[in-house]
Amino acid sequence: MSHWSEMREGGVVTLAHANPPRHTLTAAGVRELQAALDGLERDTALRALVLTGAAEGVFIAHYEVGELADAAEASGRAGAAPAAPRRLHPLHEVCLRLEALPAPTVAALNGNAAGGGCELALACDFRLMADGPFHVGLPETSVGIIPGAGGTQRMARLLGAARALDLILHAQLLAPREALALGLLHRVFPAERFREEVRAFAADLAGRAPLALAAAKRAIRRGLERPLADGLALEQEEFEATLRSKDAAGAMRAFLRGERFAWKGE
């Protein structure tokens, strides 16, 4: 059974997740997402990617606990932890690929998003959520583990160490408005208009300069990992690269004439 369905509307691609009845993320679902990204990374027409849930009221409930329990029992039988560092888990790789994708990525949380679902959302550039009796967060410590797909690292970078410690150690799930107030979400929309609002949000991104958006995304994400002077040097490189583009020359001339410019991605 396929866990992800794809829909394209202009330059916006939407991947919708469904794994009834629990709507959890599984190893098979991660592999499907990897395969989808294989094609999207080569798609020069892609302008925005939206991840959402196909079921009513749930984005991704969490990572499949049964698979984690099997892994816990297998680890217990194996004894000591491996001496050498291992390859990152495939879900880590998916999240890194989402961050590196030139096109903006949007997590459209149409309902509950805990554990692995929240971590997948944290790897996206934008997080939008439907208002309602839904929750988002990282409750893993309540079942004896910690977030395992980047939650400790991305939440701390996003909200600060103190806030991340409070939320993760207390396994706290947040209502949409609480998550918005803390900065975990970018927008909260009424549930009855959520799909429509997400389409408008993604269409707005898709209508902007693709080379400039990709350059700004790289400058921000990579710059945060460097000292300020190095980040400024990176910004200057990306600025100069966009300045040399045909889109920039055409758009600035069109601006001076009071005209709109149709982006070519060149």
C-alpha cells in the first residue's frame, strides 16, 4: 500500500500522507518519501513542496511504535552499543534533503503531529497548522526514549535550549495557538479554510523568484552554522550569484518600468 499520494498544481507539489488506521510514519513510508524526493530534486519546474496529511484531523500521528519496540528488543538482545558511528537513519536523511531542497518546503499540519511527524515538520521551511483540538510536539520521553529524527537538535535551534528542554523532558504536546505563540509554527488557520489557505500560501511562494528563494534559504540555513563573518561572506556569494542571473536583470528593469516580470528560473 502506498503511504504518500502526489498532486501537482502549477509549480506546487503536494505530498499527502495516509497510513490507516493509525496514520503513523513507517520505514516503508520513509522509503516512499525518499523515492519522491529523488524525482523532486531533479524537477526544475518545482517551486514549492507541501507535505500534509490525507486523513481528516491528522498530519502524521507519530512514528510507528511497533517498529520502535521491535528495534528496542533487538538492541537489548544484541547487548553493547556499536563501537563505530553508524550511518544516519533514513528519516534523518529525508529531513536533511528537505532542508537542502532549493524550493521552499511547507509542512501543512491538518491535525495531530507528534514524534516523527513533528520532526518531519521541523525540517520544513514553514509550518502551518489547522486550528482545533489538535496537538503538536515531541512526547518520546513518556515511552522511555528521546526524539530520534532530529527533534532535540532542530527544536533547540528553533526555540532555544531552555524551551526545548522544557518541552521535550516534559513530553509536552502543544495546542496550535500555543505552538504559534512559542514560534514553533508560522501560521494557524481555521480548520474549515485550512486547505484553501495552504494553497494560497504555497502559491505565493511559487510566484516568487525561484533562484532568490533558493539562495536565501541556503544563506540562512548554512549561515547559522558559521561565525558571523563567514555567514556574511556566504550571503555576499549568494547575493552576487543572484545578481548575475537573467531573472534579476529582467526583474529590476521591469520594476523600473513599472511592469511585472515572469520568472524564468535562469
